[in-house]
Amino acid sequence: MGKPIARHSLGLPDNRLEYEIARAEKGLRGFARAEQLKLDQVNAAIRYASQLAGLRSIVSPSDAGIKEALSLVATGAVGVFAAMAASGNTATVDLGGASASTILSSGPSAHANTRTWRFGFYSALACRDGNSLDALASAPLDLIRKSSVTTDEFGYLHVDALQAWRRGDSDAAERLLAAFKAADPDKVSADMKDYVLDIANREMELLTQLLNRKADEFNTALAKALKDHKRYHKAGKRKLATHNYLALGPLGLCCAAHDVGMAITVESDYIPNHLIAGS
């Protein structure tokens, strides 16, 4: 086991952390009490919960509240895609209140995009939330493509590969290879090149080694993924995004690897050990 991979420097002064935690918690309580929510509000709840998970991982890395916050990210994302599929009817979302809230839906939404899906899926992996994983694995890809927040083709193919893996489809590896090919840095949009190099391709490599059940190769890919996550998120305004204090994709895939008997030998602030161990 090598030297732990440290988190990038915080974009907030230490005396702002508790304030930001309190702000996120207050926002989530308000949404949890609501009987009805608009998709904009569900998206805001996902944002608060992901911020809260990152902030809690700094203040108290072993805090059970990290998992609680990630659970809300997962169920919030499920709600978004359920509402999208409802197409004018209602859907429900569980944001930790006494009862589920009704989402007022109007069909395809900007919020039902690949980013929301990935946040929800990886959060569900980290929480071992099988119901959320199954719901997200069944979200129709053609409806995700209808979101007004678009991405390059590799993003949709990456979702498709993760869905196939979760469902146990025999062609999951082939779908992942298609995503890899589409994520060629020389073929993607200029503004996506760094993201592809440092984030997307690293997550795809981890999934490849998970599919192959190769622990040593997985850990080698994990170390690179975390170093590249650090490089990507310490730059400019990205370091202000508190949800990036966790490396959500690598974390979720580490939890899945652990659960199939693969030893995780890389340590980092980005991937809390207690979440990987399921404790």
C-alpha cells in the first residue's frame, strides 16, 4: 500500500465549512417537508445533498452523515428520472421526510441529464442502494438524450454501459468499449477534453477492471483516477465545488469492487474507507 493520495486544497476557508454544512442541511429539511416539489426543487435537493456529503467528508471523514447525504443524492436522481418518464403525470421522491413528496412533472427536463444520472448512480453504489441502482439502470436512454443539457456522445454511451453492467447484460463490456472509443480526446468537444482525460476515461478504466475482476489492475487504475481527479478539480473555480471533495465515481466503483471480493489497497481522502467497507 503506497502513500495515501491527499485531497486537493479546499476552495473555502475553514471557518466557512460549518456555515456551508448548516446551509445545506437547512435546504434539505425544507425540501423533505414539502408535499409537492417541482423538478427544479428536486435538483436543488440533489445539489445540497452532494455538497453536504463532500463537506462532511472534510469535517468528519468517518461521519455516518456522508452516507445519509449520498443516499439523498441517489433517491433524488431516481425521482428526477421517474418524473421524466411520467410525462405529464406525477412521480414521487424520497428526500428523507416523513413521507415521499410528489413531483409535478411535465416530461423531459433539463435536469434529467447524464450528470444527474451519474451522480445518482455512483451515490447509490456507495450506499449499496439496490432499489435506486435498479431504477436508474432502467431509465430510458432516449429520454435522457432529450434533456436540453446535452453532452458529447461518449457521455450517453457511458451511461448505457453502466446500465448494462448493473442489469447484468452479456454485452456490457462491448457497450463500455463503445463508450471508450467515443471518448477519444481527439474527437470530443474542446471543452470536454480535460474532463474526458481526467474523469470519464478513468471511470471507464475502473469499470473495465471491475468487469475483469482484476484487483491489481483495478488498484493501479484507481490511483491514477484519484490523482487525475485531484488535478482536474484543483484548477480554477472547480476547487470551489464542494461535492468534488469526494471522488464519487471511483468511490462508487470501489464499493462495488469490495463487494465482489476485490481488495482496495489505495487510500485517499477522496474515498472514505468506511464507505468502501460498508460500515
